[in-house]
Amino acid sequence: MFIQGSVDEMVGTYNLKRLFVFRTAVIASELAAIGLAVYWQAAKLPLTFMFSVIGVYSLFNLYVWMGLRKKSSASANEFFLHLVLDVLALASLLYFAGGSSNPFVSLFLLPLVIVAATLPRRYAWGMAAVTLGFYTLLMVINVPLTQKMTDHTHDNLAGHTMAATKDFSLHVLDMWFSFLLAVGLILFFVVSMAEALRQRNQKLAEAREKHLRDEHMVSLGTLAAGAAHELGTPLATMAVLTKEMEQEYKQQPELLEQIEILRSQVDRCKTILGQISARAGQIKAESGHSEDVKNYLQYCLSRWDELYPKTAISVSLKGCDPAPFIVVDETLNQAIINVLNNAAEASPERIELRAVWTHSELDIEVRDFGAGLSPAALKELGKPFFTTKKDGCGLGFYLAQEVVRRLGGDVSLTNHRDGGACVLISLPLQKLLAE
């Protein structure tokens, strides 16, 4: 039996190495048990067949050990298949040694416990089916376990054969029900505990990842606050100088036009720094104002258009009417504008923005018509300080992504099938809805 699972479910070679040790111990125990049965209990066993099974089993174990040196990971399916082969080897030995009447039939529980403790629930149910199936089969098909008996021993036991046979059959049936009960307990308790541990470990890993992202954001916020404070003085100096230059070069229209552009950019920088100072440490619901989604998006587009007036943009805004009202979040404005900036830099001629909203969700798709991104860039984008631009600092897309995640949404970046790159922002509106 083989369970179809995700290829991404990797258990690592550590579990396979432990299984190799477990298998080695089982082989040694089987050889010791055969020796005791033959020489101490005078049992008649088909040693040729049993040693053949153990020999093949040992060769397989050696093959696994050689393969572990070349592998760095193993799938859950592969690990499960190894355990199924272990069950098959044990069932083959038990077939030649009395079947379900053999006391070592309880070893069927070991693979089940291993699966329950290391793999997801569906694998545990699969292993339960495998072990129960072999156990049941060995009750019907097996080579009876007999002893080498002298004539005197044979005469003493002959009178009790029929009664002992009936009692032994009941004993075998009781062993089967006992095994079934043990399987049920393992599935109920061990699997539940292992599942809870896996979920806890997953939540801990997610919490650690979130903590690292938050540390990045805190450090960037500290840098931004320091930069805002330090840039205030040089910007004020530049504003004074450009104002004086406007008065001095009134008679030179071409130069005056360039000075006015410079002055407007300085004023914009001062405005942005003022917004940072005004909004730092404030909660959006206390400092923001409410606006419907459509007007909010149009406001973001108008702000972006001031930065890239020469880039044509195709806009599609669709959704329920009336549009839901949300509390305006300045950080979300900056996130959307950052995504538009990246698209405009990759495709200065034209870009596209499509937005669709419901009463509970907002989806924004921004597409450029540039050369697209390499697989390596697609994998790395979103990490701080990674950039594909010559003069980029690698923070725009990262900050946009973190803002959307903070609001409960997600950002994905792909190459469009018709060329260019495409950013999709999926944003639940629960945290932004105005009361």
C-alpha cells in the first residue's frame, strides 16, 4: 500500500538514519530469537527460507545505508514505503514461524508507532491498514510452529491434543483482538499528540519568521526616523536657496523653469517627512479619515501621477456599489504607490492597474510591460535590500509587502503570460472598514 502525498512533505534523512538503526536492531533480534527457538525450545523451523528472508532484508538495509550518504532529504512517501517493506519482511518471517500465534507478532506495532509519531495522520491510517491486513492474513495462512519431540514426550501430549487445539485457537483470536485494541489506542492517542506537536512546531516557526520580519521593520523604522530628522536641515537650506534663485533668475525663463521643478521636489520631500513625523506611532483608526474604496484608489493614483506624469496608465476599478468605506491608512497609500513606482520604472511608457472589491476584500493587480523577472529574482524579491535596479536600495517592494501582511493580506509577484511582471495585492478589509 502506498499513500499519495505532497512532494513537499520532506522528513529528512535523519529519520531514515534512525530507521536504519532500528532495522539493524530488529535483524539482530530476529537472529537471536531463531537461535533461542531452535536450540533452547527445540522448535522445528524452515531455517533455509527464514535465513534467506533475513539475508535479503540485511542487503536492503545495507543498500539504504549506502544511499543515505548521497541524499540530503527524503519524502514522506519514501519513508512510509521503507516501513511497509519492514512490515513485509516481518510478516514473511512470521509466516514460517507460526503466523499470528508467534509471540513476536506484536512487533507489528513498532512501525505503526513510528509512523504515528513522525508522519501526518493519513500515513498512520495507512500503516494501520497494512499491519492489520498482514496480521489477519497470518491467522489464516502460516507454517505451524512445532517442536522436536521424543517418543516419551509424544505419548504424554497425545491425550491433550484436541482440547489444546481449541484453547489455542481462542488464544490466537484473543491476541488478534488485543492487537486491534492496541492499534486503535495508538491511532487515537499517539497520532493526536503527534499532530498537535507538528501544529505547535509549525506555529512556532511562523511566529519566529514573523518576529524576524518585525525586527527588520523596527530597524527600518528607526533608520527612517533618524533619516527624517537629519534630512530636515539640508532640505530647509535647499528650500531657502531655491527661493533666492527664483528671485535672482527671473529674467531667464528656461533656468527659472528648472529651478521651479527643483523647488517643487524639495517641497515634496518636506511634505513626505512631515507626514512621517505626523503619523509615526499613531494608530490609523485614531488619526485617519474614512473614505470609500473607489475614491481612495483614485486618490492614490493622483498622488502617483505627480511622480510619473509621463507614464500612461490604464485603470480599471470595479466592485460592489456602493463601495465599502475604509479608514485611510497612509502606509497602505505608500505601499500601493511603491508598487506603481516599480512598474513605471520597469515600463516607463505604460502600465496597467486593475482593482476589484467586494464588501470584505480588495484585489489590486499592477502590471508592467517590461522584460519581466528571472526565476532567481522572483524567488528573492520581497527580501530586504534585494533589488534588480542599478540604483535601487531594495526596500520598496519589501515595505509594500510587509504593510499588506500587517493588514492581513498577501502580495504575490509573477511574470505575466503576455510579457512583463505582475503584482497582485489581496487585501481583506476587516481591519480597514470604517465603523
